[in-house]
Amino acid sequence: MSGLLLLLAGGGGPNSFHCGQTVANPVSVSFAVSNGNYVSESNVLAALGGDNCSAPNLTDNNNGTVTDSANKFIWTLCVMDGNTNSPHDFISSNCEAFNGDGSEASYDQSDASTVCSNLTFAGYSNWILPDAIQLHSLRSASSPYVLGAFGTANNSLGASQTAWSSTVINGTVETLGITPLYEATNVFRAWQPVTTGQTTVVCVVEY
């Protein structure tokens, strides 16, 4: 009994819990067709089990990654390049200038998940596509709407404004993937999971 209580209390150690959605995909979220594919922030967070992430404590590692020591995550700093399936080159914590040919947004949701799971970068090979709550933790309420390095680096989330998550919801008509938008008003947007050319990819490691 004591072992069970220890397990329920997080007996795996201080890094055994990582924030994120606690409800299995697909998640039921209702929104009116007239709202287009913007989804209520409060509805999404509630449907996913609640926002259980701490306020992030971000450190730019100067190697193309950012550590969030509060939530025990390491993030890729730069959005993915559809031509190379790897983070853009970076120089002194900043992503290489990108000419905007759209290749960084040429993924559907399945592609995004595969890119992360196949990624070996900065000494890690256990990258995953983050869920909507994990991505939401990087959002700031004021411009730039992505925290820390993500709000300033060229071709990172601050420039791309949106990123695929692993979250899937049941829309009014069809199953939709969710992408957080790092902008002033619209916080979540739902796309058909097979949509390409709209959403970029960042990956996360849980440590």
C-alpha cells in the first residue's frame, strides 16, 4: 500500500511528472462553425484536463535549444525546415535568417510527429511533438507573444506564430488537430490533421 501511495505521489523522483494534457486523443471540444477554426482557449485547456504547467523558467543553451527548468523540458529553439527535417542553423542563440519559401510550414500533423520522433539534435534522440498544453506554456500575454528566446529569434516561434501540437480534437464536423497561435487574441487554432503549409514544428524533450 505504501508503495502505491508513493507512486501516486510521484515517487519516481522530482522529474517524474511533466505537465501536459491528461485526456487521451481525440479530445471533445465544442465550438461553433461560425467561429471558423479558432477555438476557445479556456475550452481547450479545460477539455485537455486543465493547464497544469508552471510558469516557465527559460534558459537559452546557445546550442539551438532552450531549457525550461520549471517544467523540465528542453525545446528546439528554431522551427523545422521542411527540406532538411532539422532545426534551422543557429548563430549565437539566433536562428539563421530564412527567406520564407514556406518549407518550414510544409508538414501535416503526422509529419510533424514523425519529424520530432526521428530527430537527433543537441545530444538528444528522444524528441517528441508537444501537446497543446505544453506549447501553450510558451505563450506570453504581451508582445512578443512567445516567451524568452522564442520571442526574439528569427524563424523561431516568435516569427512563425504557430506550431503543430500532438493534440487532436473532435470538431463539429470532423477531427481536427490543434495548433497554438502566439499572437494577441487567437490562442488556439484547429486544422484538419492532413493540412500542410500552415503550421511549423518545434520539438520537446522531457528530462
